[in-house]
Amino acid sequence: MSNPVDASTSHTPSKPPLVDRATFQAQLDKLRAREKAHTHEGDAIAAARRRLPMVEVDANLELIGPNGPLTLLDAFEGRRQLIAYYFMWNPGRPAAEQCEGCTFYTTQVAELSYLHSRDITYAVFCQGRNVASGGAESQLSYDESIRYRDFMDWHVPWYSVQPSLDALLVGRQIGLFHLVCYLRDGDRVFETYWTTRRGVEAMDYSYALMDLTAYGRQEPWEDSPPGWPQ
């Protein structure tokens, strides 16, 4: 996420053209038609997502939690579904050197009761990359990362998945944030969906709100008019 513009050192940014209310409303109505089409397409994509097949995952894969080792199945907390955010972690590094993007996205998810009401558990799976396998070192990675969670005042379930990372992210790039959805059927666990990079913006409201404003996210990659703040 880019730093905000410092108004004291930057020139006055350009502004949208000023028009009367009728002209403004006419332009907004044209955009609204595109927004509705975008919403309907999003609904259609979600419907297709619900029709994806699934792949079985070993329910007994080991995680590290506040009370020591537990299984992937345990992380469901008895609910039917699990959404896991894979947090990139740099062992041995101070808080300021941890993943800015993961911190940004994790901060967005604060209220879990609405997910729980739909029989869904949300948890952070801390990757703890660059730490060799082994019980003692896995526990050390967890102890490090949980201090960061507490420092950030997050109150979400938090696990180290370092012991089972290769199996959990098989075929995917380890050390990159992922959002993965799981389904439980009794004692069996299945992966039903995963995404990464901008796909994890599903967790966010800040960017979504910024996108509604005249200046958007104020990031260089955006298609904005000349003179818009960056």
C-alpha cells in the first residue's frame, strides 16, 4: 500500500470537472449501469465458484497453536467450513520487517461472528518460511509470530503451519500470501477454492472504499486522469 500524499510538499492535485447536478446525475446513471453489470457478473462468478469440484486434504496435517501441536481438522473448531489466510512470516525479524501486505489484510478482518453464524471459521495460517522443519523450531516460529499478533492487537485464531506447509500449499508458491477455503465432512477435509495476490482483496474494505472516491487508491498502477495524486 502506497504512502499517502503529503499535502505540505506536493502541488495541489487536479480535480474532477465541475458540472451542474443534472449533468452529474446523467454521468452517474451511465456508470451505474456498468456497476450493476459488474455486480451481476460477480454473482455469476460466485455461482460458478460454488460449483467447483474439490480435492481432499489430509485432515491430520500438523499445525502449531497456543497449546502446541494440533491438526488441520482441529482448526475448524467444529464448524463445517474454514477460511484460512496464509500470512507470510520472516523468522527472526523485528515487527517492522514483517509483511506489510499481510499486516494490511489481516487488520481488515476483525468481526468473526457473522462468519460463525454461517458455520464458517476464519483463521490465520502463519507460514514461518525459512525455518527448518522440526518440533522445537516450529514452536519457536509460532511463539515469534503470536507475539506479533498480540502486538497488533488482533483477536483471530492464529496457527503456525510451518510443519505442514509443503503439503498444504502443494503446487503453489510458498512465501506468497494465499486465501484458501476448506470444507469438512465428518473427519475428512477438502479444499474447495484458493486465490492469491489481488484475489485476497476479498478480505478488505479499505481499498473497496477508496475505489469509490474521486482519487481512488492513489497508487501509480491505477488508470487515473493526469494530475491525480499518487
